Amino acid sequence: MKATNPWTTYRTRFLVKAKQLPSSLTFTDSLGRQHSGRKGDYLVESADGVLRIAPRQIFEDIYVPLQATHDEMPAPNQAPAILSLPPHLTRKSPQPYRERHNSSPGLRSF
């Protein structure tokens, strides 16, 4: 397969890289499993490097592409920037533990 289509990062519960097949493709993976897809299906690479083919309808129903803006695109010799998540998907940072001090040493609060 030619490397004319660049990889695009998609998200679901997990991040994957995928590219749409410009023509039919059949291959055997390192475990001996045969994969085949038609034009329009997606070649999917998981985070651990495993390749598989996902049918177009299923892939497009499950995965949403992460779009990098022009400002987020790294320069050719620069490390890629970390994509930030929308505010509703981020977690609060852990807060430092502070001991509570009583204003009066002999009084205890319940």
C-alpha cells in the first residue's frame, strides 16, 4: 500500500491512528490472522502497534477524528504538541493536603 494517505488520529474510548483504504487490501498479521478490506474501509493501528481493518460504516459510527488546528501542527523538526482536552473532559488537579489548625489549642471541633 502506498503511503499517500497520511495517518489521522481518531478517538473513542481509546486513541487509534487510521487511514481510509484507497483500494482493496489483504494482509496477514504477526499472529497469522488474515485481514481484508475494500476501498473506503479503514486500516486501524492501535496504541500497541497492532493493525486491523475496520469496515467503513462501523468505523465512522464509532470513531471521531481529532482535528489539529494549524497552530497545533508541529514544525517538521519539532516534537508534536500535546492536544488539550475541552474543559468538560478535564479533571481537576489534586489539591495539596492542609492540616486544619484549631484557633484555640484546648478546643476541639466535632
